Amino acid sequence: MAAITNCSGKVVIVGAGIGGVTLAALLSSVGIECNIYEQRMTLSKDGFGLNIQPEAVSVLYRLGLAEKLDSCGIQTRAHRYVDHLGTTLFEEARGIDAGFDIPQISISRSELLNLIFTIAKTKATFNFDVKFSTDFLYKTQWAKDLIVGADGINSVVRQTLFPDSMQLNSGGMMLWRGITPMPKLLDGQTMIIANSGEGVRLIAYPVSKAHDLRGESLINWVILVPMSLDKQFDTIINRFQATDFLLKLIKEWHFDWLNLQTLITSSKTLMRTAMVDRKPLNKWSHNQCVLIGDAAHPMFPIGANGATQSIIDAETLSSTICESPDFESAIAKYEHVRIPAVSKIVMANREMNSRELASQALNQQERIRELVITATNYKAETTRTNSD
């Protein structure tokens, strides 16, 4: 990419998450001035594990992160669907094993963010401990600079541009997250998706190459709990109560190859959040202000696509800036490409959640057939969208 020459402004990025820092790295690598503003005092160390699909991993490779990603993350080989007793229902190849030239990478969010930051910080200007507000946005040089809202699901930029678009849509599930060092999980490269007859689901996968080299797995896990089972525990106030609740949920579960009790009780931390998204927008911009990532398109976190789409957003916007005579033209090209594509993924995630919940009422043979159809359709839809 060659940097634009017909625009005198700079790019102001609000939010130093995955999307914002990736955009800063991409733009600064071709000489475009970037200022990044972040509310936190330092780069976030929060977050659990992420799955980055090959289309987004290729972006990070082009930034020069191939060796570091391969030495830090896990190249995910397969998604394995199992029942509550650990019996394999079916397995779906991923990444290299699925025929891609680039792997699917599982990695901790904080580690990935730091890797990208090492590229971005060399040329971009980072401003931490800056509180976002409507006043902050309006004081910026709107007529000259490009303002990019990369400030996540609770985006101040989105609320400023589209105040009527902030209503959250519930997926009917609560997400309990943890991350636990364990003996090696299967081959160390497999993601597990487990289902029970009550609608409880478990997703677990290794995220650390360092642990893998020691014969261990640092397992990122999420237990999805229907709100009908979870709502009675709104008053949980401590770790003991939370752990006891989760253990009771899976008391009938048993995997010969993974100690589920240890997975929960030995987690470094626990977090409980509602599974939500927002209705897709048909416009992400106003004047020279535009949204990327979760600020633009929060989605149910069940398709391993959230961080992936933020990275692809960043590359697309960076490319259109470099190819366009001005910021307004760049925004128009970016929206033309990304809005239809990501809107399909938001709706595909909703559909997958609904179908997986509905499959709980089926017998095992019917459930296997339904899971295969759901996974195959989702993979085909999102792979085609990411490749467009």
C-alpha cells in the first residue's frame, strides 16, 4: 500500500483494543500519522482467549508478526463436538488442516494485543488515561482529521453518532469465562464444544505455546448457561459461590481426558457476562467519523469471529485510506465492503445460537446431524464472507 498524498489530516483512533491498535499498526507502517486515545492508564491486560481465523491471521502475518504469533499462540487443528460424557459427536478440521495456507491461531487477548502494539508504538502516538466523551469528540478537528471509533461494545463514539442504536439484543445466555493451566488437552491443538440436554454448553481450547512446550495446556474456557438456569444466581457475590454454581451445573458431566472440576476451581479468574449483540447498522459513519470492530458490529461470541472481524475491518479501512483521494471516499469504500459482509456474520451467529439451543431437545443421532449441518453452514457462510 502507498500512503495517501491528497489529505492533510491525520487519523485519530478512539480505543486501543484489537481493532484500534491493528489499524494504527497498518497505517503507521505506510507513513500515515495516527493518534490513539485510550481510557485506561496502560494497554489492557484484561481478556481471556481469542480465536483468530486465517483471513485475519494473514493480516497479522503481513505486519511482520508471523514468527511471534507462531511462537506464542496455538495453531488450532480442529473443532471437536462432544456430549456431556466426552463422547465425540463429530470433528471439523480448521486452519491448515482445513486446506488454508494460513493457520487459525488461538491466543490470549492480552498477548495478541501486546504483539500488535509492538508494531504500532514505533510510529503511532498513544495517549492513555483519556476519558472519552461527546465533548472530546467535538473538540477534535472534524473537518480535517478522520475519527475512528474503535472503543468497543459500549462505544462512546457510536452513541454520539447513532444514539438510537445502543439497544442490546439478548442471546438468552450468560457466559462464564475462565482460563486454567492444565495437563495437555488432547493433542494440544483441538477446540472442544460440548453440549448437555439442558442447554448448557462448554467451549474450551489451548491458547499458549509456552505451556504446550512444557507438555501442558493453558485452557481458555467458556460455559454458556441459559438465563432460565442462571437468573436465580444474580446475587452471587464471591468466587466460592460462583464455583459451586458452575460445578453443580456440570455435576453429571465427565470427560476421561479433561478434569472439569479442576478446570473450574483452578481458573486464574472468573467472569460472568450476558451474551448480547446489536442490530446491524446500514451506516457506520457521519462526516469524517467512522466505526470499526465491536463499536460497529457487536456479535454473539460463539463463532470465533469477533476479533477476526475487527482485524479485517482495520485492514480494509487502512487499504481504502491508502487508495482514496480523501477520507470521505475512503469511508464510503470501507462501508461498501464491510457492512454487508459483517452484517451477515452477526445474523449467522444468531442463527447458530438458535439452532444449537434447539438441538438440545433432539435425540443424540438427530442432534449430531443438526450440529453437523449448523457447523457446516456457518463455516461456509463466514468463510465466503471473509474471503469476499
